[in-house]
Amino acid sequence: IGRTVHFYESVSSTQKLAKEFALNGAKHGTLVVSDEQTEGRGRLVRQWYSPKGTGLWMSIIVRPEIPIQKTPQLTLLTAVAVIQAIEATTGLHPTIKWPNDILINGRKVCGILTEMQAEENRVQSVIIGIGVNVNQNKADFPEELQTIATSLKIEADKTVSRTKLLQNICYQLEQLLNEYLHTGFKPIKQLWESYANSIGKQITARTAKGSYTGFAIGINDEGVLLLKQASGEVMEIYSADIDLP
Ligand code: BTN
């Protein structure tokens, strides 16, 4: 991972660019990184605030030989890799908020977006987009983000090297991806659950159909959240906002 690097000072979105590179045959592990994004994208057609000089905005093209239905596992794997890289770079201990937000002290420090290109039920490429708030000060965030977002600098109380973090993310991703391709998803899932802030807790999941309270017992192999209700019935949560007590 990261043996071919396309670096830019400013782009619309590294995700968009990486998709074009992938369609043009870019190799497994190709990295696209930019100092600034003018149209950074988040999940669910949200925007991703990507100012110049203070964040790590990157997209990685991977070409694993896995069936389409297993690609959500790569999103979970990436969260584990980013957490381990943040731990190695800063000594901070982030947690995961299902489905895939990385938090420190309850505020979001990193978001992950994975998108797949497939042909006849075969994965051609997966674009893994990672956005980390690295050296922003609190006042740098737009007001609406100040209570929900944070940066590594705010949490560690010192400036953090984006280069070191980038190297560590590439290294951890490569390690975990190899482990995954050799031994399967189980060890990754266990790591993911150990970092997740909601597993083993009473939570409320706010879904489009309504709110459900129960005990979060874990995730399944598709990354679906398993919620045990008072009745004993286990509910599968595909999409929701999670409230912790
Ligand atoms: C989310 O939490 O909604 C996911 C955010 C993903 C942001 C990253 S930054 C690099 C890459 N390029 C984009 O436009 N988005 C992803």
C-alpha cells in the first residue's frame, strides 16, 4: 500500500480522482492524497470539511480477490488499521462508533468511505477514502462542527506529523489486509469489537423506521449491528444513528 503515490496541493476530492485512476487500471495499493479538497465527500451524500494544510485526505485503491458481498468487511478493517495507526503515531486511544466513525473523547476525528467498482459479480477495485482531522485548532472548525468534531492536535495537545500518520496508516492497512486474505475476517472482527464504544452496552438505535433500545451484542460478518431487545429477540440494524446512555 502506498508504493505508488499521487500527491496534490488541491483537488475536488481524492475519492473522485482515485476512482478515475482505478478505471484506468491503477495498481493495487495506489494512493491519492491531497493537502486540500474543495469538494470532500462523506457518507450519505454529506460534505466532508477538508481545509488546506491541517488534515490527511487520502484515498487508496485496492484490488482484493474477494466476492462483492464481503467488501463491507474492508471498511471495518480500515477502521481498525486507522485506530492502530493513530495509537502508534500519537499514543491516543480512539474508539469506533458504529458503523464507522472514529472518535476521541466522544468527538469525531476520522471518517471512512469505501466504494466499490464491480463487473459481473467480481470486485474490480475498492476505493478506501480516509479523512483524518490532524492539526486543526478548535476555532478552525466551522461552528456547527465544533461540538462534534475534534483533531489529533486538540486531543494530544501537540502538533502531529501527517507524514508519519500517513506512513503508519499504509503500514497497518497492508498488515491487516494480508492477515485478512490469509486467515479471514474473524480476527479483524474481534479487534473491531474491542475498539467499538457501543458493543456490550445498552444503546438506542435511531433508524428511519423508528428508535429501538437494546443491548448491542456485536456485529455480523457484513458489519450489521446486532441488537438484543428486552424480548430476547435479536434485531439486525443496517442503518441508524446510535445513542449511548
Ligand atoms: C464520513 O464519515 O462520512 C466519511 C468521510 C470520508 C472523507 C474522506 S477524505 C478523503 C476521501 N475523499 C473524499 O472526498 N472523502 C474521503
